Amino acid sequence: MQKLKKFYLKNEKWISFLFANVLIFIVGLLWMLYFKQYKIIFCFVFVAFVCNAIYFFKKDFFYKCLDTILKYRYLFALIIFLLCVCFKINGSSMGIYNIYFPEDNMNHYTDVYFGISRDIRSDEYIVQTPYYFSQYYNHFNRNSHFMSMSGQDMIIGYNSPVLDISIIAKPLVWGYVLFGPTYGISWYWCLKIILFILIMYELVMILTKKNKILSVLGSLLITFAPVIQWFFNPHLSDVFLWGMSLVVLGYHFFTTKKKWLKNLTILLLPLQAICFVLALYPPLQVPVGILAICLLVFFLIRDKEEIQFQKKDIFTIAFMFLISIGVILYEVLMSKDAILLLMHTAYPGTRLELGGNFVINDIFTDLTNLFLPYRGVTYSNPCELSDFMHFGPICLIVFILISKKLKEMDKEDYLLGLGFMIVLIVEMVFMLVGFPKLLSKITLFSYINRMKPVYGFTSVLFTLYLFSVYLKHKDLLSKKQIKIILITFFISYLFLITDQELTYLPWFMYVLEILLFTILLGCLLFKKTYLSYILVLFIVILSGFAINPIRVGIRAIIDHELVTEVKKLKIEDDSYILTTDNIAIGSLLMANGIKVINTVNYYPDFDKWNILDPSQENMDYYNRYSHEEIEIVDEETSFNLIAPDCIGLKLNLLDIQKLPVSYVVTTKEIENLKNYSNSHLKFVKEIKGIRLYEMVR
């Protein structure tokens, strides 16, 4: 053992160099085996090898380049953004439409240059993207009838692009308004991921007191966290992005000595507050909002000597507050009817969460996250299993062990860590034990059904904070303590492997993964910084980079024979298409500017349901946010609930006449139904297995 130690110390540089190259090779090999997009993967691997070699053989040059990039990061970000939009790059999983509607002329090309479309991301390609695209044909009006008879408020509908005062605070959708869907979706995806990287870099810079390397790694660790990437559209990532931008801007407002930066924060803070509120996802907005306030307060307490606050700033704060509240109140008043309808739905309706519905495994990073982009999971879905990669629980133990020494060395850093510890414990208690009803309401925790990602995010920040402090000070832990921590960590994780997880991967794969995390933890605690950074990058790239595809253009939505044929039909402004059997059909048509009576609704389309259910005896079924799966039948129209957000409707053939429907698009031959001769439906044509019927009135 002693000889191995001497050998490592003597050859540490070369071992680190080879180790980094092995990890790069593993990522490249896995991607080539799984994605088979050899050219772009080879380029990635080549660049990674070159960067690693430059670091080892030209370290000064490497750091000089890194400093230049970081110094001019906003300029580089702008150039990259413009190039990506010009080349129409996006990360949508709209390619799933090519599976639902295979076309002969599509078999010889692909518009995905890396990765694959994810079927599980239906909230993106079946709901959000069609909603955004349809707004182009709706002239970006607030109210849209492209998906329901009653109309839908498009601010409520995934915060779609709407031409009113709120558009000034929604930079992600400016591209749709300025350039239409093709460039709009590219603008949305590229700007969002670039802003995420920049904002999280600034946040970690504040957290670590300007540790640039940790800030770069932290930014990537958060931006490409599995939970952010699997839920990149629509709400979850928006809440974290705008919530943390408020922390960054608020901190600089109170501490900057630069007049231009102060003025910039005054301009941006009200807009970011509006962005955060209009994300419209209370289950996550409440905990992220509370966390954002805590972080800002903690940072300002730690850096109180840097605060540049004058009496006139009170009026500035009041001015910013009034602007934010004014715009938000305007939007609330304009959308009050839709909000009331949404609040009184059976789902999501008014929530009352008390917590206590998690288990001890949930406070650790889920072991499946490293493999989710490459292997389907049977007992759940990758979105629900996705997590932040963190050392939250073990960091609590480390902080407790070093707190006494840290308090003596750096009281401000100690107080920040203490604040983090309190926040994490509160989050853990809510997750594992729960709050009494009264306490849950008073603290607003009654709204929270998404505490796990917020806890994970807090744990990532706490992990980054702790190791920035740990690397800064000497002798905070003894070698014996480090060894005990590592053994405890390894054994604890072994006991967390569940029977369900063993149906996903064999036990030795989890052991290898736990060993990988233990090695990373050991490198951090023994201050082997380069190995630590390489391992973090390896985990980030492997678990997060390959989740969403790199796609060019929107052919997967617009280039379909079904769309072309339906667009040729003469459909009156007050008439609709009815689609059955496959909810993707309606979404595809709506995305191309065709009015569909039964696509996703955020709140009930009562004009339609009052026709089909005049007694309202089935209201519990349709009074909700809903997808609508329709089957045309001979028997009486009936409802059933497929999922909390999905209605099953068996629609009597003759009841279609009651609706303002011009055409029916279905995959079945409805001529076989006994009432077909009385239905006023006439077969028009069949398009790749999808049949089109006209309602002759």
C-alpha cells in the first residue's frame, strides 16, 4: 500500500492525465454505441482530448484562455446564441411525431445531429410547443380558440407568447413574435440554456466568493442536472432560472459600486420578478421563492461590509416593487376568469400538501440518474426519477464536524453554512415527517408538492459552498475523519439500493456508481482538485448532456402529408377538426394553425362539455387540466378518467353532430358503426392509415 502511495505521488500528474483521457473515452464510446452519431461525437471527444492535453502541457495558456472566455462571457454567449438561432438549433423532442406519423419522404434524412427524441417529454412536444406554434396563427392574442370552443387564456396556457405588456418580461418567447415558429423555438431553447449557464455561474460566484473554477463546474452541474434537463420545458426549469436571477440581481443591487451595474439591476429586477410570477407553477414557485429570499439574506449578512445602500435606494426599491406589482396585477385581472376556473378544477385545483410522503432514499441522489439517458426504466419514468447530483446528507455531517474550527477561522462563512444547514433540515423534515396542517398553511408549504427538486438544488449549492470553504482553509478535517466519512458514505449508499432499482440494473453497476461517487468525495476531501473537477465533468456530461437532442429546424412538425391535406380543406372560422384515438394528431394539427376541438385544455371547455353533458353529472371527469382521448362508439356517450390529467371520452357517433365540427380525423373505419348512415359523416380520403371524414350538414 505504501509503495502504491509513493508511486501515485511520484506520477500524480501523468496518472491524472491518463485518468481524464480514460473518462473521455468512456463517454465517447457509450455515446457512439447508443446514439451512433459518429461525426459529432468524434468531434466532441477530439476537442475534449485536446483541452485535457493543453491543460497538462500548457497550463498557463489554458488558464489564460479560460480567463478570457469568462471575462468576455456575455459577448461569447451572444455570438453563440445568434449562431445557434441562425442555424435553427433546438432541443425539442418533436421527432416523436415522425414515429406517430411516418412519411415515405422522411426515411432518408434526419434533423437530429445528436441524441434522440424522448417520448416521455409529451408535455413539451404535445402541449407546450403546439401551444406556442398555434399562437403564431392566433396573431399572439391572449385568448385562443385553436384548442377549445370556450377559448383558453394563453398566459395561463404555459405562459405562451402573447402580445401585451407581459411580453417585455418574457425574453424566451420574443423569437416567436419576431420571427415565427421556426426561429422562435430555436430562440427559446438556445436563450434558455445560455441564460441558465450564465445565471448559475453568477450565483455560484457569489456563493463561493468568486471561485471561478468552482463557479464554472457549479453552473454546469446545475444547468445539466438530470432534473433540469428532463423537465427543461416548461415550468420547472423556468422557476429555478428566474428565481435565482432575482438572487443574483438583488445581491448586485445592494453591493455593487458600479453605477452602470446598479442601473442595470434596477431595470432588470422588476422584469425578472414578473418572469418568476408568470411561470405560474405554485408547487415549485413557493419553495424556490422562499429559498431565493433566504439565499439573498444569507449572502448579504455574510458580505455586509460590501453593502452599498443609500437612503434614495428605498425609493428605488419602492419604484421597482410598484412596476412589478402593477404588471402582475394587470395580468391577474385580465386572466381572473381563467384563474378562477383553474383554481376550482378537480385537478390541479387548490392544493393542501402536508409533506411526509418521501422516504430516506429521497434525500440522496437517485442512483439511476447516471443511466437514465441510455436505458428505459420500468417501475417509474425518468422524469420523476431525475434529480440533482449532490452530496447533501454527507455535507451536513462534514459541516457539523468542521463548524467549530470554521467559526474560529471565518465567522461569515460559518454563518452562511449554518443558514444552509437550517434550510436543508427544514426541507428534510417536510419531506420525511411532514408539517401539521396549520403550520403548513402559515408557511405556504401547503402549496408544495415539488419539494424534492428544491431540496436537491439546495444540496447542490450547499455542496459547492462547503467545498469552496474546505479548499480555502487548512486542517478542517483529519485523515482519520476523512476515511470514516468515506466509509460511512459508501456503506450508507449500499443500503439504499432498492429491489425496484435492481430490476433496472444489476447490483454491481450500482456498486461501481457508488464507488465513483466515493472516489469523487475522497478527491474533494483530500483536495485533489483536478481529479475532482474531471470527475464532476464526467458525471455532468454522462448524466445530463445526452437527455435532450440537438435538432435543426421543425420539419418533424410541419413536413407531414396529413398536415398538407388538412390545410387544403375549407374550414370555417367557427368550425373545428375532431381527432380521435391518438392525442398526438390533434397537437400536430394545432401546431400547424388548424383549430382542433379536443386538444389539451388548461381548464374546462364548458361550451363543449355543456353540449355533451347538459346535466353536468359528469363534471368531476372533465373539470380539470386535461388531455382528451376520444373513441367514437355506437353506445351512449360516457366519460372515464384515464389519469388525473387525462379524460377518456366514448363519444356517440350521432353526438358529433351537436358540435361545431367540420371534419373528423381518426385511425378507425367508422363506416362499420351501425349509426354511420345517420351521422352525416362522409369519407373523404385515407392518409397513411389516418382516415378523414367530412360532416355534411
